[in-house]
Amino acid sequence: MLFAYTYVPHQMERMHRFINFIVYQVWCRAPKAGAFSLDLFDANPPLKEVMTSFAYGDTQAGDRFYAQVQAIYESFSGLPRREIAQFKRWHQGNNSLEDLCANGPRVHLARYVDIAASHPVLSEQLADFFKGLYSDSLLSLAALRDKIGDITSHYKAFVRKNNGDKCPFCGISDLLGEYHSRREAYDHYLPKAIYPFNSINFRNLVPACHHCNSSYKTSKDPAFTPKDPTRAATRRKVFFPFSKAHPGIDIKVTLTRVDLQTMTPAEVDLSFGPAGVADQIETWKDVYGIEERYRAKLLGVDGTAWLVEVLDEWRWNEKSTGAEGKPPEKYLQDVSRHTQKSPYANGNFLKHSFLQACKAVGLFDAGKLGVAAP
């Protein structure tokens, strides 16, 4: 992740607090609380209003939500105290996003497959419930929307605060911003298909560009290494999207030869730093296909256009006025200055590293610039 988002509090956080109440104050008290009833929600009047509306209203999504809460309550009612305590730890662990991303040793992370090992039926019930929480059919119900607001207003508040307009996961794709009538999709950083308890936690919901969300990450699990026939998946570190101390990423491009017109991706080396977050960088590269995408950009029309700019600036003045043009060294100094001010505008962070690599292999030496102006 190239840079972190700033977290933006919003009314929609109330939905996550509703779920926390249901888990801790309703389900986890089921063994001693008796039969399921609306009285279980007395300590949370706004949620009780929602549950009452769902119980007596006539909406499919509301009926489903109420029925699922009741069914899971009844499954919890037969659990011994130690298993109730385990579910509390799982819920807390899955929502401790910053510690979870750091692979903290005290975080009790739980996937549906982990719960299914001892509670197969309950695991399926939880999966049906949590996978359906982040859905328009539920969140748009009037009884609920009146309490929590809507996702569109959250997105507008979010992009006003995070006004970089670039996807932080790749840095090369634009995000729809404040002046667009549409919005980007929110990615479940820990996929809702794999993890319970955090599908409506806005620290686990991050806007991402279409390519990062739908083309590369899809349902990959950032918290575990990919499955390998030779070894079991293991936990790994991953960048926390809302870190207040994100280190920033250094990228160095190395080219193995001069002729970019015939160069292949294998001949473009990419190295990343700083070393202190090497584990997080490896996860980021794997989840978002970073190396493939950056190499494709450098060897595609953008890389060619950057080289043509150098050539044009070098020769333009000489052709039109007879004066000496801007030499590559001066052009690279300008690019370096622009990159410091606005690293992600116009792909400057890649452009700078790429042109430095071109210089290192002598591509800007007289007679070696192998790209012709259009």
C-alpha cells in the first residue's frame, strides 16, 4: 500500500455497534437469558426499534435479518461458557484490525473454516448472516437507514477528507471523487466470504479502484499466505489501511538493457523499501499484482510517452529557435521536484524511478535514445 487512508467517523458506524451489541449482549448471553424476545434489546433502544420494525414489518430483508439473529441466538443458547468465551475472543480479534494486520500474537483471528471445525452448523449460520449485512437490500430499509444514514453520504465524507483521487493500493488508477455522481466500491479488506464479525466494520471497508478490487485482489486473503500444495498457509503481516504511521514506499527500477522496444517484463527489475516493512510489502505485491502492473505500465504507452517527453524537451528548442534544448539531466531534475510535491499525480512516483533507470543504462546518451517521437 503506497499510502494510508485517514479514517473518517460517520453515522454508519452505528450499524457495527448494533452488531457488537447483538454478539455480546444477545447471542453470548443466550445460555442464561431464556427464550428469544425483543426484550433482549431493551438496553439498546435504537436497535430495539429496528428489530421491532423488522419483526412486525413486511420487508424480506428485515424478516431475514430478524430470523437470522433469532436462529443464531438459539444455537448459542446450548454452548458452554468456555465456548462462549472463545466466540467473544474471535469477535474481538476479527475487529482488532490494526493488531490483526501487524500479525499480533494476542489476536484471536477466526475464519469460517476455523469455526466449522467445532461448530459446522453455527459456522454456516454466521456466514449467511455476516455475508448479507453489507447489502443494499438491508441497509436501504427505512427503519435502519433512519438510524445509520447511508453509504453514499459516508463515501462523500470520506473522499472529501481523503482527497488524493488516486487508489492507495496501486497509485496508478483514479478514484471517483467528490465531484462524481457515482462512487467506488468498498473492498472488504479481510474478505467477508472468509471472515465473520467484521463485514460492516468501516475499518475493514476501504474504497479501492476497480482493478485493485475486482481484477487482482478479488477474494484473496491478505492475512494468510496463498495456499501451496507443499505447505500450509501461514499468517503474514499486511499494511493497515488507516495506519497513522505508514512509512511510505520506495521503488527502484533497474533495466537490464537499453532497447525498450523489445524488452520483456522479465528484464525490468523492481525493488521496494523500506526494509522495516518488507513483510507487508511482499503481501501487498502478492495481493494486488503490483509487480506485473508496474512492469506493464513501464513497458506500455506510458513508459514510451515519458521517454518521448525527454526527447521532445531535448530537441524542441533547437528545432524551433536554434537555442539549446532542455537536456535530460535538467528534465530529470524537474521530474524529481514534481515527484516530491505530487508523487502520485501523473504516475510521478513510477515515472521518476523509470527515467532514472533509463539514465543508468545510458539511454539518454547521444545516439542511444531508442524511441522516436511520434
